[in-house]
Amino acid sequence: MASNYRETLNLPKEEQTIPMRANLPEQEPRWQAFWREIGLYERLLAKPAPKGDFILHDGPPYSNGDIHMGHALNKVLKDIIVRSYAMRGYRTPYVPGWDNHGMPIENAVSQRFMEQGKTPTKVELRQACREYAWHYVNVQREQFKRLGLVGDWERPYLTMDYAFEAGLVRIFGELVQRGYIYRDLRPTLWCPTCQTALAEAEVEYGMKVSDAIYVRFPVVASPLPELSDNTAHAYILIWTTTPWTIPANLALAVHPDLDYALLRVGDDRYVLGRALVEPVMETLGIQAYEIIRTVKGRELVGTVAQHPIFERESPIVLADYVKAEEGTGVVHTAPGHGAEDFATGKQYGLPILCPVDARGVFTEEAGEFAGLPIAPEGNQAVIRRLQEKGHLLHHALYEHKYPFCWRCDSPLLFRTTVQWFMNIDHNAHRQRALKAIRGVRWIPPESEARITAMVENRPDWCLSRQRAWGVGIPAFYCASCEEPLLQPDLIERVAGIIEREGSDVWFEQPADYFLPEGVRCPKCNGTAFRKETDVLDVWFDSGSTHRLVLETRPELRWPADLYIEGSDQHRGWFNSSLMIGVATRDAAPYRTVITHGFVLDGEGRKMSKSEGNVVDPLEVVRQLGADVLRLWVASTEYFEDVRLSNEILKFITDAYRQIRNTLRFIIGNLADFDPTRDAIPYEQLPELDRWMLARLQEYLRYCLNAYERFEYHLFYHETRRFCNVELSAFYLDVLKDRLYASAAGDPTRRAAQTVLYEVASILTRLLAPILVHTMEEVWQRLPIPDKPVSVHLADFPTVREEWLDKSLLERWARLLDLREEVNRVVEQAKNEKRIPNPQSARVRLYVGGELYALLSCYPTEPTPDNLLARVFGVSQAEVHPSENGLRIEVDVAPGAKCARCWLVLPDVGSNADYPDLCTRCVRVMRSYSP
């Protein structure tokens, strides 16, 4: 008879729950197919949304190459937000997008042509770029969808769509009409590799080792007698880390209020900042010198030096930016190669000499250096020539912070060229932008200071790029006098043509194709025109998406509720979007902005193929599944840089397995539970079950707050703790006797199932935005009446305040503390061989005072209903009064082991028909008899 007892237990069956092995790589695509079949995204938009719309505007990634872990972090965070807001009662349309123009794509396509030995026309290059961009839109779209992302993937926005390109031209026209746009000769950071001007958002700063040189400029005239004495040679000393700019030198700048020393060094006279005399002399190895006079910088005005290489003069000029912390206190000034130098040159009427071409090669204006790349050949040639001339005083390598191209990593240079700009100070734009920033919620809060600093200090926006793949700037030039023709009506005419034919038409057709008859140059009355060849900065593309997507898609609206991107976007997308928003709509295009960090390896290093520390999201999905990757994202404090490695993924996989196994146990024990028929009213639930419902509400409140604050890592850690500590290690373990050994319809078993049903329902819905596939799998198993077809169409649970029994929670907090103490004593007894295992034990508690009053409320008869015994994980528990504090005794429980429930009880054998069973199990067995 004993051999059949197992069949009488209510044990979960494999086919009644989710499998222990998730097999996510194989199962996840099936759930994604299910979502496509039911039209999940469309259903999400159609479900009731009592809280209104929530618009997360997608920042567009470049459509080049496979996705990387940074993409995965960003897109999964967005998906968690979109899904969680949908479950909180919002309508959450999500339109993904791609940035299709710009250097990354053009460079990749140009490299292909180069490898094929072909030189394409600009139109051919653009057509190839469009095809390349389309290819990777499709590649990345499938890769993003594999991560379980919900959205309008079949109708994304693309910056190369004809309507979008026309919209860019129209926004440019709005800025022209409002007076923001101008064209001027200005110094801009230039990439000689990409051969284009760059905006500040396209610049990264890193460490660079440069040639640092001290150079002397011979004085040829000065109002100071010490410098005009024909018996001595006088020199102005400068220090620079860009020797290649010496050929462009046209002046020497000093600060008007700084002290400058006139030094006697043998028969020579040197001029440099007084505060820098000692360190400079030490560097130059000069020990014998004498300060013969100290003058203010303004007293040096009128002093003229000879260029150290060429036959031209270099006068002293005044500039407030000159400092005395480094160098010599005298700044070598090349107006063609620096923003401050340029301003000084304009102030003093100096020519703008820029003897370096777009490739970073010296032009004929550089004289003997023409044809040399500025680095390293040009640098070394200038240094050698200075040495030959006797004017090089010192040369050493110097490591310093330097600007690099964000795409090709090449060091940049300042070149003064004619470019198109957006005036950031026009119409108080900068101040209005700063005011708009203060009206936005920034997460984390410190990011507000970062975007503020970026806007406060940013220069005018250089909009023009000397590239092929982009939207052409809709400007015309008179063929006779080169006067620009930039009129809003003509810009709108160009936009209309681009909307029909695409932006390639600008590069295919002559100016006459776009201009109406009778157009004349306003300056010379000419009738022949040429088109601008530069294209708009790609940041203008992405910075305009809020206008061209939010305002044109009927399911969206302006402004967005949320932008969320990497922390580098304070100078990128957040910044460019703000510039366009304030200029054209007088407001920020977003209400809340979240920034996340970058993905580093397990040791906090940047991921790099050369270092071999890259974790590929697609490989993680292939091996572990998207839900594991998504759980990692949720586990991170993503407001800072986050770490990822195979070891971290193993830890996350364990966490996933623990959560899955918790739900697997619960579902298995709900197989015969129908909540409409079997649920027990709250008032009739045993105390332990009411305690769990109270704890469940506390857990729920905490998790909903974490979602509200976008702090998913708090939700992750609390969920893992709740599943492991309160459920698996305690509550579910205590329930096993009731669930398995009681009669199927026993009210105490149905009470346990009632609570498990609530736990599963809440856990599944809370986890659904993160473990999107696994929770769908669980949802389909849950016996919820009239439930939505998908968990993602359900709503988040709400806190049941009436279940938050504070006195009950306080009472059980003390019981659980006591449980820890009992478990230690039981474990000690087991180690000392006084009991074979905890289930064979009896615990006797000798207590007094309030604790005795608490424990004496619970039945301690040696039966399966002994709650304290079940809580302590033993067969029997007794409570006895004592005046000497708490004493815990453990021994072998009297009685015999029940062959069905395995509890050791004294009533085992009291029934002749079932001599190996306890009374409870006899009662159950008789219920099976006919």
C-alpha cells in the first residue's frame, strides 16, 4: 500500500507547469511569432488608456553595422519603459528610427569603392550610401526585434525618407526666416581624414603626445630701449605644441595686465612672462640670467618681431585670454588656426592666413613646406628649419588633452574656412535655451548641470559639411559676383522638389532646375547661379526628428514625454534637439531626459575588439536568450557606466533561473485551482497566508515606486530577494506539506493556492516589461479568468491597502527572527548527530514575557497543523513558560515517521487500516476510497 502513497499526493506534474529548462534561444522566437500573429503592438495602442499618452521619442542609431551592446542597453531600457507605461494605463506608441546620412556610412561606402579601384561620381556615391543604409536598417531591425522590442517596426522613421529630407530643408528655411543662419569665414575644428568641418558634438577629447617647442622671435622694433639697443639681440619667447602652425604665425599676443620680464642672457635679451621666468630658464638649461626690467603687457605694444622662418613681421598684440600658468606668457598667434587667434586677428586687421588644405597638407602659402602633411612630416620640417635658423631653444614631447574626430579618431586641427552657421545668441536664443533646460526633468539630476554647461559654452553651430551623403544646403550663389542667394520662398521650392524626388536631385540637377524664371542676383542683377555643394550636419538631421516625426505621425505628439540616450548626448542629440526646439517652437522638445552610461567590461575597461573583451549582444541571445540580456539591463544602475562580462552573465543567468523556478513551483501547484470556484476569502485565510499577502503588498508598492523612478535595478534586487528569501526559502517551503499532503479540496490547501495565485499574478505582471518572453510563457499557464490574450495587454497590479496588516507584519517579523535562532540550534544538533535531519526533530522553546504571549497563541499539538513546527521546518514544536529568557532545546521527535507526509508524529500507527500513516493522511486516504 505504501508504494501507492506518492500517487495520492498533490505533486506538480511536469506537463502542468513551465519546463525547468527555459531553452530561451529556441522558445523566444515562437513567442515573438505569437505577438505578430495577435498584432500585439496594435492591440497595445487600442487598449484603454485612462492616463493618456506617453511618448518616448527614439533617438536614431546609425544604420551601419550590426548592433552592439550599447545599442542593446539603450533599446532594452526604452522597451522596459514603453511596456511598463502601457501596463500603468498609458497609450505608448513607439516609433523606432534610424539616422541614415553622415560620415560613418559615407566612409564605409567610399572604402568599398576604393577596394574595387573605382572613383564614383557624387551621385553614384550617394546612391550606394542609400543602398548601404537600407541594408543595415533591415539588418538592425531584425536584430532589435530579436531582443523582444515592441514598436512600429514596419513603419520606422528614416532620415533618408524623401518627406523627412524635405522637412529638413523646410526647418533650415524656418531658421533662415527667423534670422539664425549666416555664412562666414570662421575657424572650425576640421578633420583632415574625413575632410570636413565638425561641430562640437562631433569632437571627442583624449590624450595626445605632441612636439612642444620653445621658439624665439627676433625683435626688429620696439618703443622699449632695452629691446631696441643695437648692441644686443632681443627676442620674444613663445611655446607651442603645434609647430606646424608656425608658418601661419602673424602676431604675438600678450596680456595687457600681466607682468613681463626683460631678461639679459649673455648678449641677448629675452621677453617672457615674469611668473614663468624660473621654470622656463630651468627648462632651457639657462642658469646665468638677469631681470633688467619688468613691464606690463600693454607697454610692449609697438614692439615688432621678425618671423623666425619667413621674411615678414609679427607684431605684439593684446589679448585677455593669455595666461601665465604655462608656456611663456606670450601666445604665438595664427589667425587661420584658432578661434581666439582668429578673433584677435580680426580685431587687429590681420590677414586670415590658413596655409593648410582640407587633407591637412601645407599649401603654397606655406612656402618651402608646401606639399607636406602637417603631421608628422610638416611638424618635423618646421622644427628642423627653426633649428637651422637658430631660433629653436628647446624641443620635447608633451602629453596633453586634445580634440579628436569622434568617427575616425584622427587628431583635429583648426582651419579657417567659409561655413554656414546657426547663431546661438540670435534673439536671446542661448538664454531661452537655458531657461528651457530648467523646465525639464533631468535624470539623474546632475545631468542638468552638464547640459547647462554645454549650452552656456557652446559656440555657434557649424551646420555645413564638406561631404556627399547628406541633405544639400539649399543656397545658391551668383555665378558673376558669388553673392549668396538664401530666400525662404526658394528654400520651400527646393523642399517641394526633394519631397517628390529625394535629396539626390540637388546633386543631379543644375541650379535652374530649382529656381523660377526671372530670378536675379540682388547685388549685381546676374541671372546665372550655382548651387551650394555642402550638406547639412548630420546632427541637424537627428536634432530635427522631434519636429519631423512627433509632428507628422498621427499617433504621436510634440513635445515628447521622454528622451533616453547615452550620457554623450548632452552635447549631441539632446543639445541639437534643444537648439531646433527653442529656435522653432520656443520650447524644449522633451519633458524628461534620462541619460545612461556606457557598457564597459567586467574590469571597468572600454570594450574593444583589439582587447578581446567585447561582449556581443547577438551572441548572448544565441547562447542564453534575450530575456537573460534584458534581465542584465534591468539589474544595472545604468545612470552610470555599467559592466558586463561572461562572469556577470553567469550571475544574471542564476538570477533568471531562481525567478523562473519560483514561478515554476507556483504554477505547478495551481494546476487544479480555479479562482472563481476555489479561492478562499481573505478573512478565512490562515495567519501565515495573510502575512504573505501583506508582504506581497509591501513588495508591490516598492516595485511600483522603482518603476516610477526608472530605477529598475532596485526592482531587480528586491524581486530576487523576495523570490529567494521570502518565497523559496520560507513561504513556499512551509506550504509544501499543505499543498502536497492535504486533500486536494482541503480549505487550508485552497487557502495556500489562493495566495500563490495572487503572488504569481503580481510577479508575472511586474516582470513582464523585463522578462517579456518568460512572463508570456507563465501568463499562458496561469488560471486567470477572462485574462487578456497576452500578459503585455494586462495592467500592473495595484496595492491592496486592506491587506497591509501592520500588526500582523510586526508579529511575523519577530517570528522570523526567532526562526533564524531556531534554525541555528537545529543545525547544531544535526552536526552533533543528535538528530538525523531537521524533519525528524522536535523543538522545545522555553520563553517568557511578550514572546511567550506571542507564541502561546499558536497550537502546539503534534499534528500537521502545528504552525510553529512548519515555520521552523521540523516535525513538532512546543512552547513552555520560562523566567530565564529564551532557551531552545532540540531532540528527536517522539512517534513514527508517516510514510505519506514524512512528518514524525505520535499518532502514526493509530489506525489499523493504515498503520504507517498519521491521522491526517489516514483521513485523506479514506477520501480516495469508494
